[in-house]
Amino acid sequence: MEARLRRAFLRPILEEEPLASRVLTVATSPYARLAFAGVAGAVVVWGVVNAVTAVGAMNRGIERPVVATATVAAAKPVPPPPPPPAFVFDAPLPGRVVNSPFGLRQMPWEENGRLHEGVDIAAPAGAPVHVATDGVVVRSGTSSTYGRFVEVAHKDGFRTFYAHLGRDAGLKSGTFVRRGATVAYVGDSGRSTGSHLHFELRNKGGLPLNPVLFMGKSFAEADDLPLKAAAKVGSKVRLAQVSRWPDGVKARDAEGQVTRVKGGRVRVRINVIDG
Ligand SMILES: [Zn+2]
């Protein structure tokens, strides 16, 4: 009973021609094919026209900027960045002053002037000493006159020398040091007259140069280095003013009598003749 009812209900639907077959019938009729071909043809033509237009537009787009860029480049050439300077020298104790310059100098206990082969920069003991320019530590040790010292070799045969040190920074020979690196600490060792750094700069021939002409300066090329000016030694002899005499030197009293220093310290006034 139930099955028969369902069949009766479904029969009209099943007996109807399916929608898909009707569409197929319409599509396969000669008129429909003609119409379809016409529409397809129109779509193809539209596509081709569009493509041609688009390519044309793209070509125009490409051509214009190329021409424009070439014109701008010719009018305003971009200069290449300047090369870094060939030589850069820092002061070993930045911000501190040279209190005994390069040149002929007579110490109060000496008979004649002699060349002070570097500069003296006063600084408190323990102040870090910075290497003036990139280099390699070549020597460190102790001398009776210079006290503790460190020597650094630089490009083009330059050498810097740091003396009367409290201590070095423990850098072994052959250690590469960048400009500004701490190579030592200020002290009062050797034949020193107070806490200071004795700083020398020499050329590849070992000739002492006036470090003041290099400290805190950059040079674009080797030709710009003030080598001649820095090697010049004036005829003026400066009598050094010292805060105390070094241990073991002889002192002269007011009458010009030479007396031995006791305990290394002399408490007499030293007249400074600075021409
Ligand atoms: Zn000195």
C-alpha cells in the first residue's frame, strides 16, 4: 500500500523529460549552433582587440620611462661615494694637551739641548693610552730612560712609540690593534719628571716626526702627509720645565755647583728660560 502510493506520486515527475536532455536538444539544433558560433566569434574578436590594445598600452608604458630615465641620468650623473681617507691619526690621549713639544730641548740637569724626539702629554697615572692609527704591536719592554714602552708598526712604515708607561695592556708582539684601541696606561716609569706619556711618530726610515702635525688629522692620500714639515727641527732650544728631577741625576745649586740628588727629589726652584 505504501509502496504503491509512492510510485503513483513519483510517476509524473519520472515520466517528464529530464531538463538536461531538453537543454541538449536545444543546443544541438542547427539554429542554436549558429548562434553559439556567432557569440564565440564575437568573444574571440573582442579578446584579440583587447590584447592588441593592452600590448600597445604596455609598449607605450615601457618606452616612455626608459627615455625619461636616460634623460635624467645624462643631466644629473650620480657621483660615486668618496673613498675613505688613506691615513687617519688620533691623539693617544684625546683632549689632553702637549706640555713639552717636539724639537730641541734642554733639561735643567743637562749641559746642552738635544732633540726631544716626540711630545709629552701630561695625564694622570692609569689613564688609557690609545693607539694613534691601525697597526701591529712590534715591541714592548722596559728601558732605563724610557721606562715601560710599547711600539706599534703601521702601514707605509710608520711607527708609533709610547713611553714612561705605568703598564702596557698586555698585548703580545704581532697583535693587530685598531685605531683607538688601548695599548697601555699612563705612568711615570724610566727617567720621567712626572706622570705623562712620551709619544713618538717615526717614518719608514726611522726619522722622528713632529706628532702634532698628525694627531687628530686625516689624509686622503699618502701625498697629503706633511712629511717634510714634520721632520723639520727648529734651531730654538727650549729649556724644559719639570715638576721634579728624575732619580739619580745631578742637580746644580744657585752658584752652579753640581750636587748629587738625594732620594731622587730636588726641592729647589728651577728657573725656566723659554726663548
Ligand atoms: Zn718626552
